[in-house]
Amino acid sequence: MSFKISCQGATSIKTFVDYLWHKLTPAVSTTIWKKMTINIAGDMRATCPEFNGNRANLEKHILISLAEEENFDNYWQYLHNPKSFFRSYIKNRIKRYCSDKGSEKIKTLLKISLDGIKNIILSSIHESTAIAKDKSSTVSEWLDLFCDYLGSNLIFPRKDLKSIEHQEIKDIEFLKEAMSTALDPAMKTVEQNCSGMLVEKLIPEIEKILSEHLSGCWKQCPLCKAICTNTIPTHEGDHSAPFHRPQAVNGWYKDTTDHFVIDYCTSSVASKHGIILENDQKSLYRNYRQAGGDYATWSITPDSSTQPYWKWFISHFRSKLEENYQKKFEGRGEIPQAWARITKQNVLDDLKRQ
């Protein structure tokens, strides 16, 4: 008779354990992928130069990449829709990381995550059993303890186990052994599931983490399209950028002509030159704030120093800029010969020194 009862108890525990692991396995897979997303993003921040600083550092690497590629369409998107371009750049960089040197590291990160969650589950099984035995707890109470010990380490709602919480299981120790025995094959299944999933599915979440880390204000200088470098999206005070650009980058031209303005806005605001704004309002560059709107929110400090990057850009993409803006580099907007002598290597070296 006792053997029959023992067999019934074993069958009941096996049914219980099978069901519990049936629910646990997909939850473990989901948790592993979430951890992998965070770990890969963290590794990229630690090992990829583009991501181990602030957004100004990322922009420097973007400018280097744009110069190396010499693709005007990409420049155009960067200039006129920078937020979208930055996200696209980050996404492409993640794909490259996952496809080359990162692939072996991803396997290592997966193993670390699997070992970590396995130890958490095993510890939860043992700890909940020890307390349940001491208090002569029911299976429902053991499940409460087990889920409590899992805590925030595993995305696993207790309510999913309502259908088995009233099973008649007297031998809690045997339950512990059955759960522990089933752990290794269950984790093997999780490992196979995770290894078989496409890493591409992680890319949107990794991109979201990196983009949020590198977020900030996206307002652009109304004169030259330089991006505000404040790291707070809705910051107080003026917008500003350490480096401005020739206004031709933004399509500005001299009134009554079709000649580009190639002056940097930082030198224009120190001059006595006039400016005609979008609403035909006339003003002096140095009084640009009086125009209101975006002009009033930007601090453009008079500065005669300039970077070679945008001089090279204008000289190199002269015809593309003339075609897209329907203006000409003539008259006061004629490109200086000194700009034409600036090489791509010159601007790359200058950026890498920053």
C-alpha cells in the first residue's frame, strides 16, 4: 500500500515539476534575452570608441565616418534630420558589432547570463524548500516562497501557477530534488532556444538603450545647422554648440543674388553685415536674437577660429550643394583656394586630435 502511495506521490510531483518547468522555460528565455540586450549595450559602451563618451564624442565619430564614405546623401540626412541619422548610424554600428568581433563575445555573454540565472533558480529551489519544510508549508506556500526568491531576477508572474497550487504533494524534499534534476535539461533547452534566435531581434532594443544614453537636445543653429550639444533634451537656457559651420551648409545666400554665404556664423555675428530672415525681416547679424523664434534661443559667440572640416566639405561637394540648394559659390561666396587645398586626410587628422 505504501509503495502505491509513494508511486502516486512521485507521479504527482513529476506532473507538478513538468508543468512548472513548462512555464519557467519561456520565462527564462525572455529574461536571458533582456539581460543580453543590456549586456551587449554595456559592452559596446565599454569597447566601442563611438559609445564610451557623450553625444559630442559620437558626433565626432559620425563626422569621421561621413568623410571616409564621401556619400553626399548621408551628409544631407545628417544635416537636415540629425536625430534620425544618429539612430540609423547606431543601428548599423550594432549590426557590425554583432557580425564580426562581437559574435564570439555574444556567445560568452550568453553563457554568463545562463549560468547566472541557473544559479538564481537553484538557490531559489533550495531556499524555498528549507523554509517550507521548517514551517510544514503547502505546495501553494512553497510556490509563493519560490517566486519571492526569484524576485526581480526572472520575469515570471505567480498568477500563472494557479492551476497547480492545490496539488497534494507531501514530500517537499522530493519536490526539491525533482526540480533540481530537471534544471540542467531545462537550461539546455533555453540555451538551444537562445542560440538559435537571430541576434538581429536584439538590435532595436540595444539601439534604444544606446540612443537614450547618448540623447540630448536636437535643436539646430538656425544659421548653420550645428546641433546643440546640451545633454538634457529639454534643458533650460540657451542652445549652444562649440563648433559652428559656414552658412552655405544650411543654404544661406546673399540677398538679391544666388550667391552662397560661406562665412561661419560665429564670424558673422561679430561683423556689421546685415541679414534678411525668412519673414523678410532685416537685421544685423550681431542683433540676430532680436528676430525672435529659434534665433532668440541660441547663443552664438563671436569667434574667428574655424575648423577645416566644413571647408573641405564645401569644396569637395560644391556641385552637390549648388544642385540641392540651387545657389552658386560665386561673388563673396566664392570658395577660397586655401579651402580647395584641404585634403580629406587633413580633416580626419584634425577630428581625431579632438
